[in-house]
Amino acid sequence: MAKLVKKAAELGFCPGVARAVETTMRAARSTPVFTLGRLVHNDVVVSELEAMGIAVIHSLDDARGLVAISAHGVPAQVYHQLQHRGLKFIDTTCPIVRKAQQVASQLASEGYFVVVYGDPGHAEVKGLLDRAGPKSKAGLSVSSIFRGRLPKRLAILSQTTRLSHEVQAFVGELLTSLEKFQDIRIAVTLCSHVARRAREAASLASSTDLVVVVGDPQSSNSNRLVEWCNQFGYARLVSSANMIDGEWQELRVAQTVGVTSGTSSPNWLIDEVIDAIERLD
């Protein structure tokens, strides 16, 4: 019996990723382009760019042409280094990330200790901490950020691809010590595109036997979607159509399958995954 596939309304690249990829590809038509780190967190997309001659570098020492700053942004000092070396560059930082950077800078200038809810190792979070200055810290739990005395004036923002319920839980934990603060500011820096996908993914998980999230294992928002869907049903991350096979027991017996994607998954990859699902007996 053929499986019924229910696709999310919003699939494929988000506007920020689409802008980064299109801008970089357009520039590469006329000059060598080097991306400082992976342009987006999807190996398939990075491989496509490399096939066009767009190389990934991890140091400006290796730049031999136009440098593309990734959609996740970079610390401010990178811009100074580019200018000092006389390197031309294109800035594909997502506008939502750039706004969060500006918020972090503003809060720091107002004297707040800035807390970024997010993965300290993520490129975006590193850029936010750089803008927030020395009086800042990032983490995914209150205990990982504060181990002693709490600051009197505290500002909280988040990695843009986190989900609202995660941020709410984090803030709620902090507010159990509300009497220890004099002033608290909460800045909403969440991506609306990720939020919409999360809401629709939850609906899919509640109305299908299984949800397939098409995304890269290194993609923060793709992993968040899987975790969120598993609160309502069953979901798994799929990075290519090769992962769709008859040995996947839950998929083999499922009659209805929901499909959503991370914000850095190209439409052609999603179509390949859907075709593979529909071909299963």
C-alpha cells in the first residue's frame, strides 16, 4: 500500500540561507571565492559550492580571492583582519543574526551582563558573545553559566535558531532567583522562520505515524526539529535519500509520513527523500 506523505508548507532554504548561497554563487561567476568556514551547516550544499570552485577555508592566511562570511556571522575582529590584510569580502550574515548581534552590543553598552542561551561552540553564538564583550557568557543551562554570585543587572538573548519553549524554560529557571537581581532585560532574538517550522512540525508529528526531518547532523535547527517532534510523536533526521530503505522498521510499517526540513536543506534534496519514501512498498 502506498504511503501518504504529508509535506510541511515551509520547506527548503530559509530566506537567510537562500540569500547567503545565491550571493556567494553569483560572486563566484566572476572571481574566486573562499568561504570562511562552512557557508551553511549542510554538507550537501557545501559540496555543491565546492564543485563550483568555492573553497572552504578556516584561516584568512588561505584566502586567495574574495572572502565570503557565513550566514552565521563572525566576531567583529574578523572584519578588522580582512581590512588590515586588504582582502575584499562579501558579508552573507543572516539579517536576523545581524540584528541579534546589534542587540547584544546595545545591551552590553548599557552595562548589562549578557547571557546568550545557545551552544557556546556554535559560530553564531561566538559572534554574539564577541559583540556582548567580556561581561557575557553562553550556555544551555543556568548551572553551566552561573556557578557563583549572580550579576545584579542581567540581559538575556538567544541563539536565533533555538525554539521558544527552550528559551522560556531557561528564563523560567533563572527567574526562580528573581530576588537576587536588580534589573533583568529579555530580548527576543528568535528566528520566526524556525518558529513556524517548529509549530508545523509538531502538528505533523501529532497527525502522522512518523516525521522525517531532512537536514544535516551539524544543523542546529534540524536537530531541534527532531527533538521537538519527538515530544508529540516519532521523528528521525535524514541527511540523504540513501537513508530511506526497507530496513528502517518504523518507516516500513508507517502509513502516513510527515516531511519537514531544516533551514539549510535544498529543495532538490527534500524531493529526493520524498521520492524514496513513496517508492517503499
